[in-house]
Amino acid sequence: MVAFHASALDGVARNPSLPTPLLLRLLAFEGDGDRPPRDALQRAGLPEPAVVAILTHPNPGARIDFAMSARAEPAQRARLADDPSPKVRAALAYGPEVYDPRTMVAPLPDAVCVRLFDDPAPSVRTALLDSPHLARSFVASMATHHSSAARRKAVSAWEILPPGERSALLADPEPEVRRAAALWECRRDAHVTAGLLRDPKSAAEALRRGLLFRADAKRCVAERTHLLALAENPSLPADLVERLAADPDEAVRLAVSIRPELDETRRMAIDFTAGDFDRGDGVQWVRDGLADPEVLRRAAVSAHPLLRRAAARSPHLPPDLLRLLARVDDPVVENLLGIHHPDTPEEVLMRVFARLGGTFSAWMAETHPRFPREGLAARYADHPDGNYRRLAVRDPAATPALIERLSHDREVWTRQAAAGDPRLPLHRLREVLHVPELASSAGANPALPEDEMAAVLDRAGVPA
């Protein structure tokens, strides 16, 4: 297939106005070993005839793309559980690969997961255990499974497991399962922690999370054993916290400075340095409390940059804390608000875009529902930077004449944005459909007439 025809076809595949007859024609495509464009296979709200066409498509690659669609309903994807190809079933078991933190993927029904975990192909079972989209209820149900890998996975649902199943996992015949279970149980049992400290594979994590006997904690401080992990331990005695707050290792002092029990005066008295790009990933008590108003308030009002950054990850920040963090002079806080909060102020999103154009954070800001639209044409249509001229297309007040002018812009990104806008005059839309670098955007333009979409399919060799 000529590359430019393929580009136009990809655009039509994601066109929201694509009529069902043309969609079905596109989904039946299998010429020269090709498969339908991924955007056709992963459209939202596929009608039942389209789903059937995908489920029965002779090319397993088409079924794999559908199995990994974040837009398909779990019940639709689940119909591939009996697919003849283990590669398709493995793709279904793992689920969608999602890179946008705003995209939430609903898990497959538990009954389907049970079937997939009994699949004869090891690759399917492995993919299921590696999936980030499993329901907690299913994970917990594997606590008594005959597979040690399944029992090891079930440990991650420790907090909802019944006491009897916890005890069984702590006494599991497989060492890896016992170790994983003990690393959860040690949070409330110092005897379990003491046992884990004798195992080099578990000592650091046990020191980070486990309930500690004072003697063990004191010995580890004296021997400087895994001090960075120990500095995070919630049960570390206060006098040992004070010793580590003055430790010569800067990383240890930083770890102490983010402890939850410190008041603001003591916290900021510690000599620490937060990295310019440190996103606060290590502030576990805040990350565990992103839906807890009290935790968010303590973190957001702190002068500690890592606590503020950790709080900025929460989509649950109340309005007053959102306003507070939006005024913080910290690019990392702004980036995180733009990614995670549904009500991030327009001015914050615009600052992220201006500072980081072309990066993931800038893309997340620009695709945010609250990214500004009104007034962009007047402000940016004649901007010297094409990345800003492109923004003029977003303005609902932009005229067809302006959109057409921008479709001739010297910067390809601006031309592509204009080519995909439904206000582009029809004569120009028909022209750009035949321009290689604009064909995909034009194919996705909702104003593209049905006969032009059909012609794209014809030129790409998609049978009628």
C-alpha cells in the first residue's frame, strides 16, 4: 500500500463521523497480509456488527489490537477468551497498555480471569499475572490456587484476605510466597520483621515497612545497615530518627525530612536538598493518602517541595488546596497538577505548555479539558512560533478563512491541526486529503464527506 494512502486510511479509521457501512468495510480488510488500522479496531462505542467482524477476523493481529483496546468494554474484549490463538488470549489477559494517567481501564470479569488463568498456554497465565488491570477480588481469590505464582500474586491483596488465608500464605511451602507474605505481615509483627532481617533478599524492605524491635533498629543504625530504608520506617524510635536527621548521608537526611510524624518546624530544620526533578514518588504516606483530605492538607500546606509534589498527584485536592498549589513557584507541581487534577486552572496549563512544548507534560496540559480555547486565535494566529499558531485552531471563534490560512502554514504541526478542523472549507479539505503529511489529519476531519471517505478506502485497496 502506498504510504500516503495508508496515512489517509489511518485518519478515516479514527474519524468520529465514519458511517457503520464503511467501518465494516474497513474492518474486513486483510489485503496483502495487512490488517485494519488500529484506530478502527480500538474505536469507542463499536456497534455489535463491528465487534463480531473483529472477533472473527482471520488476522490474529486484528484480534490482538482489539484485545488490548482501552476503549472497548471489558465484556466485549472478554469474548476473545476462547480465541484459537494463544497470542490473542495472552493479549486479552494482559489488557490495554495505557500511557495516559487519566485513562482508567475497567478489569475483565472475575469469571473470565479464572478461565484465562486455567488456560493451557503458559504465556496466557503469565500475561494475566503481569496485568496491571486485575480486580482486587480476583487477585485475592488466588490465595489458595495450586500455582505458587498465583499465590504470590494474591499476597498483594493482603489487606482483604481472611486471617486463615494469610496464615496459610505465611506457612506456604514456596519460599518466595512466604517471603512476600511476611513482608506484609511484618508491618504489624516485630517478630516477623526480625526474621526477615536475617534474609538479605528481604532485609531492606523489612527495614522500610516492618514493625521494629528497638534493639534491631539500634543495631542497624550503629552498623549503618540500609539506612535509607530505615529512615522511612514508621516505627523507628524518635531518638533514632533524630540521629538520622543529622546523618552525613544527604539521601538519608532527605528521607527523614519526609516522615509523616514531623511537624513543619522540625521538618524544615533538617538539612536536606530536594532534586529539581524529584516528583515526590518516595513520599509513600502521601501517595497512600491521595483521597484522604487530612493527608492532602498536611502535604499541600508544607514548605517541603516533595510533600507538595506528592500532593499534586491527587485528583481529589479540594478547591482551596488546588488554588494554593497552583500558586507555588514549582514547575514539577504545575506538571503534576496538569496531569492529574480535573480542575487545574487554565493559567497553570498554559504555563506548562509554554515551558515544555513538545514533551509529555505539555501534551497532557494541552489535552486537559480545561486547557484554554477562547481568545487563542486573536492571541496566537500570527505568533512567530508555529507551536503557538497551532493553538489558534482550538479557538471556537476561529473563522473558516483563518483555518484555511493556517492549513498553508510553514510549520507542519500547524497545517495538520488545521487540516483536521471541521471549519476548514470543503475545497481545501479535499486538497489536503492528497497532501502526504496532511492526509491523516484530513482523513480524521469530521466534516469529510462520506463519498470522500469511501474514495480513501478505494485508493488504499480496501475491497468494497
